[in-house]
Amino acid sequence: MKIVLVAVVAWVVGVTTYFAALLLVYGERLSWSGDTKAALFWSALAFSVLLFVLYVPVLRRIQRMLHGVKPLWPFPLAAGALGVIPTALIALLNGGDARSMLSHEASLFYVMFAAIGIVVGVGFAVVNRNVPAA
């Protein structure tokens, strides 16, 4: 149950990072346009599906390999790197191709899912700090 709370916090951090990058890199501000709603919807959908299908299994595997959650750094590193997968999923489900993975919009999703991954990785390690690796 704690991992669900970590996921919610991670998604909020990721969305905040997305909009900060939108402002800082592209000079655009948050608006409740269709694009904003689509970004929120697709990011929530992709992350909620992949949390238990991809992120948690990979982090559990790392935990087993390390026989625990120390050192901490592999968890946020791996989860941050996994951000490529939900970005690709979003692009492909919206009719994109490999070229769309290099778009400005994709770069915002990379930033968002990297931030989400860092929070999930750290949160996973903290939640599991007293759990012996199976």
C-alpha cells in the first residue's frame, strides 16, 4: 500500500517537472487546453499500468541482486531510465513512430518520467529498507 502512495507522489512530482520544463525550456505556460488534459491523462494511464508491470518488478529484481536496498543509487537510476518505456508507449498509442520519440513533446515526457522514476526508485528503497530480499 505504501508503494501506491509513493506512486501518487511520484506522479505529482513528474507532472510538476513536466510543466516546469514546459515553462523553462519552451517558454509556454500551463493552460487547461486539450494538450494539458491529454498529457495528464496519458501520463497517469501509462504510469499506473507500468508501475506494477515494469517498475516494481525491475526494482524487486535489483533488490534481490543487492540482497537489500543498499546502496540506494541503483533504484532511482534504474527507475529513471525506465522512463523511456512509458514515453514510447504514449507515442505509439497516439499514432507516433520512432521519429516522434525525438519530438519536443516526447522530451517533456522523458523529463516527467525521469522525475517519476527517481521518486519511485528512492521511495521503493525507503519503503523496503527493512524488508529482507527474497
